[in-house]
Amino acid sequence: MKIICIGRNYLAHVKELDNALPTEPMFFMKPETALLAPGESFPYPDFSKEIHYETELVLRICKSGKAIDEKKASEYYDAITVGIDFTARDLQSQCKAKGHPWEIAKAFDYSAPIGEFKKISELRNPDDIAFGMKLNGEWVQQGHSRDMIFSFDKIIAHVSRFVTLKEGDIIFTGTPQGVGEVHVGDRLELFLENEFVFGFKVK
Ligand code: ZN
């Protein structure tokens, strides 16, 4: 399986990082080794001094497809959860300055903890999915899928022009505003439609 991540998909977050507004979805990938086993703590990596959380809705692909028509895109994903796109912001800034790829800042081990998937058809409000994250008991990020610049269907259509999607692949769909640092000892709790999905500690 592969992990695809969409960058710059919420206006307020694009602004908080001082990035240019995208005209089409931009994406990057993480390997399977970026997943964090349920119940495990996230080990703070020794190569960064500025690890940021990005709380995101995560889609799961349910059938393989290539160059998928946006109108049919909803047939290709059926489940959703929340996850963290951990980012070594210090390394990412260096990569951006040098024009280098982002892998060292984005694709490192355990950089993609995710919760258990839920069927989208069983959500209360699938057209505007609420999600968020509490850091040490305080809300730090709360988002709504309605605020995405590019919809799930647009993302699927765009990514599948370049990369064949396969059953079991997952797509991080971008973070709303409020990204920030984590530190050793922090506890993160993730929510979908105000229900707790999963939590873990930073060690
Ligand atoms: Zn992200």
C-alpha cells in the first residue's frame, strides 16, 4: 500500500505558513513504514528539533483505478479516519530553500499515525465532516471538510492521473490551520465528528 498526502488544502493553513495558493492539488507520498502501530508511542526523531503535527482526514481507497473521472471518484473510496501528518518543519524549510524533495521532512518512520477507519456512509454528516485534535487535553486543531480547497473527488481525479490508486492505499487530505510543535511527553487525541478515535503519546 502507499500513503499519499495532499499539501495546502485549507486556505487558513496556506496563509499561516505563508505559502502560495495552489491552482491544482499538490501531493507527496510516505512509505508504509510511516504508519504507527495502534497503542504505540511516537518516538521523537533525533534528526529534528521542530516536529509539527498536522491533523488530517484520511481516506481509504476501496478499488483500483487510473485516470479516474471526478464524477466517478466517490466510487473509489468508502472509509475515512483521522491521522497526523508529522512534519520535521526545520528540515522542510531547508528542503524548500534548496529546492530539494521533502522525504526527509515528511516520509520518516512513524510520521503517519492513523485511527481505525469508519464507513463514510455511516457518518452523520458526510458532506461536511468535522475533525480535530486535542494536545494535552486542549483543542489545537478543528476542521471541517467543507473548507477544503480541493474536494475528495478532485483529489482522487488529480492524483490518479499520475499514480494508479490501489485498494488499501490511503490519502491524507490536508490540514486546517493551527499546526504546531509537539514535545516529548505530549499526548495527542484525535476526533472525528466529535467522537474520540485514537490517542498516543510522544516519547
Ligand atoms: Zn499535511
